[in-house]
Amino acid sequence: MTRRTKCRTVDFLPETDSFVPEGRNQEATNEYVLKIEELEAMRLKDVEGLSQEDCAEKMNVSRQTFQKIIDTARNKVALALTEGAGIRISGGSFVTKKCKIQCMDCGHIYEPNFEDDKVTCPACDSRRIQCMQKHTHCMKLCWEDEVSK
């Protein structure tokens, strides 16, 4: 049995979540799905120019895990470019500092740290919490595994 994937720390969420080759119909184009943490790995290594060790530390993963993430990301991007396919950025196992959380029971609004309990409200211990952000990428993706237990 494999263990549950640990959430990766992500500091960047894209405003655009899909890319389609010019002149192609978005519905008719094959696409590769790039996970949020894969995009973050490419951003840290290829855009920011950080070392693999620094990237792994920022994402809160081992160097080996970081290498696997970035290899998968680069492979998907290369395939999309060579095949004329689209890229959709979506999903993954990640947490981000960009979410504000509101408790549905007491109305408390807070921004959890990476180390905080992300399943219950710190004010009333309610498990009925939701992200207040309007973007589609949310660390709620990590909570679902914990909440469903």
C-alpha cells in the first residue's frame, strides 16, 4: 500500500490556468495537465534560478522528490510543445499562504500557516471551513484527505 502524498509548499498561483496553441480550438486540442506543484518546481528552478536543494527546501520536500516533480513537469511541457497540445494547470497536493479561511459556524477569518491544523477552525474547532479566495486553486485540496478520515 502506498502512503498518502505529502502536500508541497507553493508560493505562486497562476492567473491563467490553460494554454492552447495559436490557431487551435481549445475543445479539440489534446492537453497535458500540469499540477500546481510541478509549475512551482519549474518556476523556482528555471525562473528564479535556485539550486535544487533550495527549491526542495522551499517546497518542503526532499531533493529526490523535487527532482521527480520537476522531471515530470518538464516532460509534460516538452510533450505539449512538440505535439502542439495544450497545457492545463490544475490540481496536485499542495498548500499555499495565499488562502484566507472562513469558519462557516462562527465566521472567524484566518490565514493558516503551513504548520497549523488546516482541518478545524482555531476559534471554535469546527470542521466546517472554506477558502475565501476566488481562484480555483486552493489548499483545500490538501484538506480533503484529512477531512475524509
